[in-house]
Amino acid sequence: MSVYYGSIEAGGTKFVLAIADEHFNIIKKCKFSTTTPQETISKTIKYFKENRVSAIGLGSFGPIDLNLSSKTYGYITSTPKVGWKNINLVGQLKEALDIPIYFTTDVNASAYGEMKNTGIKNLVYLTIGTGIGGAAIQNGYFIGGIGHSEMGHQRINRHKDDFTFEGICPFHGDCLEGVAAGPSLKARTGILGEKIPSDDSIWDILSYYIAQAAINATLTLAPECVILGGGVMEKSNMISLTQKHFISMLNNYIDLPCSVEKYIRLPTVKENGSATLGNFYLAYSLFTKK
């Protein structure tokens, strides 16, 4: 009997659903906008009722409750996403589908996918998109105690040309997410990020903030590499600008395990597929424990 694994990349903007065979090859995929919880979860349930799998890996936007002993395990908790606060995502899916579900953050899923694709067991993954999230894997395992990290809300030093911008984070104003996430571009300029020319100085400002996050991760967690994903990093010059600021900030304090081009890098899984691949492997890990 064939075994199939499911992936749910539950993003604040869109849900991406996929099915893989036992060799983790994608055989089916769909995506739709994240609207109301009722509509979005109903679509997800319908998809997996029509395309049965043995287990699902679910990487979700957050914050989420990952504490297995908590009464609200499986919930999306204090999210700023309108209508999604305190939603029992895992509970609704399990009740309808009655299969094992591995629940984690979307960025944890991306980090896991990169680990499986590269073989690197000590890495940090930062996603710079509509929001900013971070995940770390050490010796093949996620970090975290009673919950998950929130690297996107770390404090950073302001760029000399950016002191007047208050930031967009509804909780902290000018935390990393508040000044470097995609929507901060339009908040500053009135223009969507994809329409801003690559030589605009705003990209130097964002890369300055992202480099600080990479420095913090390097000095705190000592990974083998820092991977930068998300829509903001798709701008052609962002990775080189971030590498440049990173080297300047590090100031030869420690030796990197490789060149900066290999250390500060883009995802290796094509077409933003890191989270989907990670979810497949997490579903497999849960299914094989049965």
C-alpha cells in the first residue's frame, strides 16, 4: 500500500497545501488566500479529504502554542492577523481528518527542509517577508523550551538614515519586523517593495537591519550558516548588501566556518519550497513513530 505525506504551509497571506509520495516527491499542490478561519480551514479539510495522506506536517504563522501539555496546544494565539487570534487550528484539522499532525512554526518547517536538503544540522533560518520569523536547528533538533523563538521581534540598532520611521509592528513599533518586513517598504515610501528600484537606498537600510539579525544569531547560536528566505530577499541585490553589512559589523571578531557567501545564503530548495519539504519530513517522522 502506498504511503503519502501532506504539507500545510499556513501563512498569514496564503495557505499552500501539498502531497508527496514516500520519496518526498510532490505529486499534487495547491494554494489559496488566507481569509477567515472558517473558510480557510474548511478548504484545507476538503482538500485532504479528497487527497488522503498518512500524516501531515503543518507549519503555521504565529505566535502558536507548541506546548504539548498546554490546554491551548495547537492554537494560533496572539497573532495580529485579524480574526485568527485564539484559533484551534490543529484541533479542527485532527477532528475532521483523524490523522497524525506535526505542528510547528512555518519558519521551523523551512529550517527543517533546508537541513534535510543540505545535510547541515546546525543552522539558522530567517524569513523576511510580510512578517519576519526565525528558527534554529542545533545538532538536528529545533531549539525551544516551552514554546518557539520569536527572532523577528528582537531589538536592533537604527540605521542613521531611518530614525524618523516609527516602525509597523503593532506590539513593538521598531523591532526587526517593524522596520525590515516587506510592508515597512510601503509604509516608508508609499510604493510596494517589488516596484522600488534595486538601487534605491531603502534596500541598504533593510539589509543593515537583516545583517544585525544574522550577527545576533551568529554570536548567540554559532550555526554553520544563516539562511535568508522570504520575498524581501528575492530582490537581486539584497543578499550581497546583507553580506557586506554583516562583515562590517562582525569586524573579524570570530572566524566564520566558510566564506561569507556560503555563510549568509539564500535557501537551497527552489520555488520557496523549504517549508513544504520540511513539512513532508516532519509528517514522516511522526508517522514512523506510530
